[in-house]
Amino acid sequence: MTMNDEKHFTLEELSALTSLSRRTIRFYMQIGIVPRPEGANRGAYYLVSHLDRLLEIRKWQNAGISLNRIRELLDNSAGAADIPARRRSTGDISVKSHIFLRPGAELVIDPAEAGFTPEEVRELTQGIMRCFDQIKQNQPVIDNTPNGEQSDEERSEE
């Protein structure tokens, strides 16, 4: 696809594709977080890069990030890793896994906040239960380091 073949959008199409009002898109251009359209006046058009930028901004705003912080993130393309977690507010709902170990001992995991998949939560739970059983039976907890490597403690015992 050559540069002239790239998909063009009108402001109305961009608005419909992003679920943002035309006024909001114009405001984003005014404050400099979205580039101005190509062309001029009634011949102005937007590119896929405009669409991508608007979708990214909308995603970050939905996560509770301010426009000032979004501007910083856009200025520093590597800054996406610095996006803070959304602050909790009254009425937010979260699903947590409660793992009962024994009366008075319970492990609580928020998979979304921890970034765990259901499989990882299951694996973590099984590992904790194995360790907990060994502790209850006064057995040393076995260090299952990857690739059969010995732990520092095991090496020092040899």
C-alpha cells in the first residue's frame, strides 16, 4: 500500500469509530495530544495513525489516567510501562480469590491487579497448598528451583 492508498477518514467517521465526539477530537488536537488533520478546510482528512492515537487516549482515560499524564506518556513512547494502576473509587467491583488454609489463615488474591491468568492463580494456589501442608507436618519446604538448580542453602550444606 503506497502513501496515497492509506485509508482516510472524515472527522465524522473518526468520531464514530472511536465513540468520541467531534468536539472532543478537536479539543485533543487543540491541546496537542492528537496531530492536526492532513489537508485543509473541507479537504481535511485523518489517517489510521489518528485513529490509533485516539483509541489509545480513550483506553488510558477509561483507566482513569489524566490528560496531563496521557500527554507525558505520548511524549515518551516507552512510558506505557509507567502507567499507574487505576485508583479505586467507591462502587468499584473487584473479584478476588480467597484460599482457605485453616481457621484464621486465608490467602486473598486479586488476579486482575496481580496480572494473573486463571491458570497462574490455580498453579500458585496448588504450590501454596503443598508448602502449607509441608509446614503443618514439620517437614522442610522443598525448593523447586527451575532447571533442577540447587538453592544457595542446599549448596552450602554440601
